Amino acid sequence: MVLKAVCVLKGAGETTGTVHFEQENESAPVKVTGEIGGLTPDLGNVTAGADNIAKIDIKDSLIKLSGPNSIIGRTMVIHEKADDLGKGGNEESFKTGNAGGRLACGVIGITQ
């Protein structure tokens, strides 16, 4: 059974987007696709082009759409800077990855 989820991203500014998640079965990687607009080029973990849109097309074996570690109901946040993954050497790095302000967010929910 194919599992599907979606996250609609909205912010106070121009940053918006839709990210789709699809998993063929419980042991398969999750395919993540979508677009996030209103970004600046070279954001960090996702990269926006000259048109200020980041196109996402990845597969991830760590996230799941079912079970105790499911991402369903969790929040996706787009920050203004790249996440330093806690390697910035200060307290803020461990809290937010020094990723700056929040541009947009959304809750991941089940879809058809």
C-alpha cells in the first residue's frame, strides 16, 4: 500500500510551497518532491535558483510515513539561513542550527 503525505508551507512574507511525501511500503525510502518559492539563491539545505524557487526531488531512508517514528503530524519549517547542524560552536547552534528566522512552516498530513 502506497502511503502519501503533504505539507503546505505558508509564511508571513512571500515564502510559500508544497512538499509531497510518498512511500511505496513501510520499508521503502520516502520520495520527497515539491517546490518552495520566495527564497534567495543558495539558501543552504535546499537551493533556490535565480527564480527564487527551490525544487525538491530526493529520497530519504530515515523518515517514515507510518509507525512510531512517522513524520505525520510533525512540522516542517523553512529558515532564512543554512542549518549548521549543531556544529557552530555556540548555544544557538544546538537549539536552531544558527538557521536564522522562520520564513514559513506547515504541518505534514496524510493525503490521497
